[in-house]
Amino acid sequence: MSENPLQLLFKTYEKVSNSIQTQLAQFIGVIPKVHSSHNNNDDHHSFSLLTSSSSSKNQLASTMLLQHSESPKKEKSSSPVTKEELGRATWTFLHTLGAQYPDKPTRQQRKDVKELMAILSRMYPCNECADHFKEVLRANPVQAGSQAEFSQWLCHVHNVVNRSLSKPKFPCDRVDARWGKLDCEQRACDLQGTDKFWF
Ligand code: FAD
């Protein structure tokens, strides 16, 4: 029996649609092996996306194209870092170090944080910030005899910088709540040497 012409048309449309889909997927490189993954459970997710109805295929193609055409936007995130972003990232590093700093630091650890701050005041990649931080350090020598002392000192010097930028003062009794220890399994992120080498 001859096939309904509409069915034939639909099948042809589906074939063309499949072919475009495959070409797109390979071109974009997001989901390789589109048609060879039929029996592969690991690829089930991508497989089901690609073999569901033709409208969802078209949707997927649009999404993939959108992602692709949005790549210039992504490039924006690799544009130069602003002074503010650098500052936030650096404060995150410093306060996290403060939270992780041992209660009983070794002599080496105390020396290291002092050096770190001195190096930061020379090498911080924003000249005016580095110069200002040198003054802050001169007026507020590093205090790192314990975790509590170091994290409070950091909070204080951050507030000095905040004040110079007309930013609100952070309540230092909230510093542990704001910057908790790293969530790290089996204390794998703890700084080394606290118990063994303290003298
Ligand atoms: P940030 O000040 O970056 O703070 C990040 C987060 O830390 C805040 O959202 C808050 O949750 C928390 N926080 C705020 N204050 C404290 C505190 N006292 N203790 C604990 N947590 C706190 N920028 C300049 O324009 N000129 C400078 O001279 C300059 N000097 C800098 C020197 C150093 C060493 C650093 C690290 C940064 C410096 N910056 C400077 C950047 C500036 O401090 C800010 O990082 C930047 O303006 C972005 O500010 P922010 O409001 O997003 O929050």
C-alpha cells in the first residue's frame, strides 16, 4: 500500500531535522556520538534529549546555538578584573586563612603570615591599594599569636581599609559567623603543624 503523502513529507522533514541536529551537535562539540549512543546507558541523558520529539530537538538546537552565540558574553568574564573584584577575592582569601589559622600556630606559621602581609603590601596588584596597605600595616603590626587574634586583627585592618573607602564598619564579633572554617572532609584542609611542631 502506498504511503500517505503527508506521512512521507513528515518523514522527510524528520530526516532533515535529524541531520541538522547531528551536524549542529558535532559542530558545537557539546554532545558527541549522538546516534551511536542509543544503547549506552551512560549517555542516556543526552540520548533522550536528542531522540525525543522533533520540537524538543529544535529546542535543544536553539539552546545549543544560544550557548554558542553567547560565547562572546563568556569572554566578558575573562575581561580585566576590576579593583573591587580583586579586593573581594583577596579579602576572601585572607579571612579564610584567618578562619583556618591554627589556635596554636608554629613559630614558622606566625613568621609566614607576617611575611605574607608584608609581601601583599609590596606585591598587591593595585599600586594605590598596596601603598595604602603599607601604611595600614605600619600602624597595625600583624597579630597572629592564635586563630582568634589573627582573625580579629584581619577584621580590624579590613575595617581600616573600609573606613578609608567610606564603607561601613564590619562588626568583628561576627567575623567567625561570616568566615567559617572550610567545609573539608576529615579536616583535610586544616593547616599543618599545629600540634606536632608548636614550640
Ligand atoms: P569587601 O571590602 O571586598 O569585603 C568583602 C566581604 O567581606 C564583604 O561583603 C563583607 O561580607 C566582608 N567584610 C567586610 N568588612 C569586613 C571586615 N572588617 N572583617 C571581615 N569581613 C568583612 N580598594 C581601593 O579602592 N583602594 C584601596 O586602597 C584598597 N586597598 C585594599 C587593600 C587590600 C589589602 C585589599 C585586600 C583590598 C583593597 N581594596 C582597595 C579593595 C577594597 O577593600 C574592597 O575589596 C573593594 O572595594 C570591594 O568592596 P566590597 O564592598 O565588595 O567588599
